[in-house]
Amino acid sequence: AQTVTQSQPEMSVQEAETVTLSCTYDTSESDYYLFWYKQPPSRQMILVIRQEAYKQQNATENRFSVNFQKAAKSFSLKISDSQLGDAAMYFCAYFSENAGNMLTFGGGTRLMVKP
Amino acid sequence: DADVTQTPRNRITKTGKRIMLECSQTKGHDRMYWYRQDPGLGLRLIYYSFDVKDINKGEISDGYSVSRQAQAKFSLSLESAIPNQTALYFCATSDQEPGLAGAGEQFFGPGTRLTVL
């Protein structure tokens, strides 16, 4: 079974600085997708960024980018120019059509942003 | 209007009571899911349905049941609630054939916070 591990329960960053959230996963599949979801205090799950495993280029979305290391099974999220609104829980998630079409989530990282 | 709605948003109940959480969607998606969220454990899959006649158990289905009344509606029931079912519950949907650009993406409702005393 696939597992997703987020080793940092909490992180903090100064406003305008850069922070990197870690995620590792375990799979025997070669074709899959990885996601980062943000959960602010409103509880809503918001998709931040996605990465297709067959793409070597790291995904970027404005201030958010990933470092996808397929061989190492690592998928970290970098947030540049951190803003107060970035404070939230962040979840890494894995999906493969060959593994039941399920999303498997990590345990989450709580990000605090200091003004 | 929200594409995926959940009712109620918050519920407090007592041990042994039967509880139903409801989910509706206007996205036209065939696939629907129920998750629970606990601190430090992320979201774990309870049940999922790929169409009205297809219901499957997820990772943690014990103590729960579901009903897919229509393509747009998927309900989760706790037949006899217990305190360790206190959690945040999410409904989600996905497109059966989203294409490569949307593969794996799920759309979440706002969540229901359930407290069992």
C-alpha cells in the first residue's frame, strides 16, 4: 500500500521569507500524481499545486513551487515571499489510477507565519 | 454557490445515537468520497462510490455506512456513535474522466465537525 509521510508537524516562517515543507512517499508505481493541499482555519481543502510523475519539470504556481525527486520519492513544497494568509495546515497527497484511484494523504504540516 | 455542500457543518451528539451526514454536489461528477480527519493523521478514506450502484469500503469503514441516493448525493451514517468517532468529516468528488490535466484531483466540501460525547 502507498504511504505518504510528512515529517514536520509544525513549521514557522517570517513574513516575506521562504519556507520548504517536506513530503516523502512510498510506491511501486511508475505513473502517479502528487498534490499539495492547503487547509486554512476555515477548514476548506484547497488545491495548491500538482505534479505528474512522468514530467521531469517541477511544477510552479505563482509563489508555490515543488522539488520533485522521483528516485528519492520526495516531493517538497517551497513557498516564497511568505504571506500571513499562507498560515494553514498543508497536506501532501498521492494518487495513482493503478492503485484504486484513491488519494492517500500525509499527516499534515502546520505552517505559522510570523509578522 | 458551493459546488460541494455538506450538512450539518457542526454536530454534537451523544454516545449510541444514530447520525447522518449529508453531501450534495453540483459538479456532475460520478465519483464521491467520505474522509475523516484526525490531528496528525491527515485525511483517511471511509467509503467511496464510483457511481450510484457502486459502493466500496475505504481504509477505515468499521462503524460507518453510506448511501448513494443519486449521482449528486452521498450520505454517511454512524449507526451508533462512539466518542472516538469525534472528528472532522469531509465529502469529496472527482471526475471519472478528467483527462491528464485533472487526473486524481478531488474537490472537497467544507467539512462537518462531529463531536460525540
